[in-house]
Amino acid sequence: MQAEASQTPRFSVQDGIARITLARPAHRNRLQNEDLAVLKDRFHQIDQDTTVRVVVLTAEVLPERPVFSAGYNTADFEAGPPAVGFEEVVEALERLRPVTVCALNGSVYGGATDFVLACDLALGAEGIEMRMPAASLGIHYYASGLVRYVSRLGVSAAKRAFLTAEPLDAQTLLRIGYLQEVVPAAQLDERVEALARHIAGLAPMAVQTLKQSLNELARGEYDIAQLRAREKATMQSDDFAEGRRAFAERRAPVWKGR
């Protein structure tokens, strides 16, 4: 793989599943300012397309040293504030309407570790590691990223990541909840595909409102009245009626998303 093959993230949609692939393997999939702008545009496009029910985020990696992403391209710090901020992009990823699945097919470092946390589910290949080097670089991490670390992993795991700047292996990441599954690298794509298709077959209104409520609860931003309103809306939805009919008739439901 030659360096000149590097490009902005690739994007495709098929059968209700959107796929975003980081595509700078020769540069350890560092995230450059132009990548951030492309990702923000793609996230907006996904949110506008109601046929998309699942988003898979993955990367093209080199087999001899697979790196999902080395984080933000530090050389871009010298260019001044980007048109699209890193934190802004991660926030947009977390708030996407569809369920997001990170296929962590390589190690992940720096700001890219927050991309994984911003996804709803993360599956990792055996042998990967995660490292948060903020303290070794002399910087204080951005606020929403710290909130995500603590709300997703707990303060003890967040302190271990930030205050030691040491790498955490795949089994540790599984134990602390950074990953939901660890699978052999050769089986990761197949497992992610099966999971994405399974989720895409669930009732979209229920899945998407549940995601929204769970994220609000994790951030401590929830409103009980709003949660109850979503519950009531799903109970009165066409999808709930269809789900009951399909269960009684022992067939696959046909969802309308309303």
C-alpha cells in the first residue's frame, strides 16, 4: 500500500446499512482536517436518509501493523483551528439517528479512541490495543470526550487511560466495556456484518428512540417526561401493532418506522 493511495473516508449504503471506512492506511489512518469535513457531511447525509438503520465504522489497515486510527493529525495543529472541529465531528457521530457499530480491526490511539466510544457498539479484533496519550503530549482533553470516557467506562477506567497514558490490551478493553466483543481478526468482518443485519431487522422507531434515551441517561441529560412520551409513542405505533401480529403469525415483521 503506497502513501499516495491515502484518501478521505469511503462511504457506501446498501440494504439499510451505511459503511464508512477510514482510508489512509499508510499513515495509520490519521484524521486530517479534510477527513473531519467529509465525516461531518456523511453524518448529515445519513441522518437525512431514513432508510439507513445501521452505520458501520471501520478502517482499511495494513496487515503487518493494523491501526484503525492514530487519531488527529498533529501536523494540522500548526494550521490553526480547522473549519470543522474534531470534537464537533465526534459529537455528531454520537448523536446519529441510526445505531452505530465500530469494527475495530486495528489498534486505536489519541482522539480516535473517542470515535469508538461515540459508537453504540464496538467489536474488536484480537491483539489490538488502545492508548490515550494526552498526558504524554502535554494537553488536557476536550470536555465532551472526558464526559464520554467517564459515562461509558466509569471514572476508574478513565483515570487509568488518561493518567497513565499506557496502552490497554483487547481483553482489558472488553472487561471495562470499551468493547462489547473480541473476535479473531479473520472473523471480525463476518461478525460485524451479521450484527449489523440483525439490528437493521429490528423495529426502527423503537431502536432509534431507545438509543436516544440511553445516550441521554448516560450523559445525565434525560427528562423522565420525554422518556415516557417516547414509550407512549411506540406503544401507539404501527410498528408495535405489526410486531404483535408477526409474533402471533410466526413470521418476520414488516416495519414501517412509525
